[in-house]
Amino acid sequence: MTERDLENELAAVLSGEKPLTELMNISAEQMGFIAELAHLYFQEGRYQEARTLFEGLLSLNQHEPYYSHALGAVFHRMDNSDLALRYYQHALKLDRNRAETWGNMGELLLAQGQGEKALEYLEKAEQLYAGQDPGSTKRQRIQALLRQQRHPLA
């Protein structure tokens, strides 16, 4: 690759037209392995390690909504609401049909005392979950939160 080719490739990465993974020849399988490891760290409560890996993944491919969603969840668990909201919003810009992101945003807004806005996000999550397994734990949680918001004394 010539220097000019490299400049063009980097310009495409910087403009968001192309993920850095293509330039660096990192396979989807390798990215998936790192994402699985990051998710495992998250589940184990090792949020700093999860954060580091998900930030690395996002820097390599800013077009993958899961990485932004995952960072939102990490910061949510780390009680950093501002960053959690920012990453959830970015994830929703990339994929408006991710029920889990809508639900997480709703929960976060609810915790911040923004009930009306939270209700909008929770309702959107419920709409998106509608076609999924009715026994889904995530869907049941959203339904319970919606009932609480709609009928606070019930």
C-alpha cells in the first residue's frame, strides 16, 4: 500500500465511511471474541475491564450499535448516568429498533426522576419487545416498570 493509499484509507476511517477494523485486517470473529470477553467481564462485575474492551471495540468500529449499548450499560452500572445516557443515545442513533437500549434508557431516566420521559422510552421498548418471547425476563421487567409508572399506587 502506498502512502497515498494509506492516507485515503485513513480519511475514510476518520470520516466514518469505513471501520478501522478493515484497515487493520481485524476479522469479525476476532471482534466477536473480544466482545464476548467484555460481556463476561460485565456479568462478573468487572466493569473497568469491560469498559476498556468495549471502548476499544467501539474505536475500531463506530458503526456497531452493540458496543455503544454495552458501554451505556457499563457506565449505568458504574453509576455514571451522564456517560450511560450518551452511549445509549449513540446506540439508538445507530439502531432505533433495539428494545434493550430503549428499556435501559427508560430505567435510567426513571432513576433520575424523569418519569414522563422514562415512560416514553419504556413504552417504545415494550412495542419492540411485543414480537418476542412473552416469557422474556427483559420484557417482563419492562412491563413491570410500565405498570408502576402508569399506576403508581397499584
